[in-house]
Amino acid sequence: MISSRAVRAVVQRASEASVRVAGEEVGRIGPGLVVLLGVGKDDSERDAEILAEKVLNLRVFADEAGQMNRSVVDEGGGLLVISQFTLMGDARKGRRPSYIEAAPPEEAERLYSHFVERLRPSGLEVATGVFRAMMDVALVNQGPVTILLDSRRLF
């Protein structure tokens, strides 16, 4: 079972992706990864750092033999990172998810920003949405390839 207190990410390989806020495009990438990121109330900078390294080195792109042996860094792809507190939702009881395990907005934004800043030294294009905004995210999931990551299961 996935820990309820860990940075969580849904990582999707995309041939292109974009995010709009109030009808205005605020981020776009070509081929690369879309990362939907949720932060839990007991998460730390270390959780964000571990997850950022995993995302950068996750081998989900095909090599010359068609095997998934290449990372987004190897491909020189882009990264579109979207904050998504609903990843912390617990729907085990009732019909309405509980979000009590989600970090308070100020802490979630701090760790979301820390995660994004850990990606930037890679030299890849890093685009983001707007924290706490209602966003429209569009992507063409290539493969499809979708991976679930949980920082507490990585160490």
C-alpha cells in the first residue's frame, strides 16, 4: 500500500503537453514528461529531491532497439510540472475523497517549488502551471506510458 505521507507523482511520457490558466497558456513542452505532483503534510525537501532525481533518470524512452532504456535527460526532452493536491486524496471511505494528508498550501507550494528547482540544473526545459490555480492540462500521452511514484517507496 502506498504511504499516505509522501510526495507522489504521476509521470506521463508525452509527445507534447501544455497548461492553461484562465484561457492563457502558461506552460508548454514538446516531447518529454508531464509530472503531476502531490505533497503530503509530513513531506520534506529530501522527499522532493529524491523524487526529482528519479524523474530525471527514469528510463521510459525507447533506445535504438525499441527498449525503454533512455531517460528524459538522455532524450533532451522537456518537463511540465503541475501541482495536484488531489493525488493525496484518500477515497477508501465514503464517496468523497479526504485530503487531510495533503500538506497545507504554503508548505506544499514550498516543496513543489523545491522539486521544480531540483530539475532546472539538468539543462532541460522545465515548464510549470500556476500553484493553486484552476488549470487545463492537455497532453498527448505517448505509448501510453504512465508511472506512479511515491518518494517513501524510493528510499
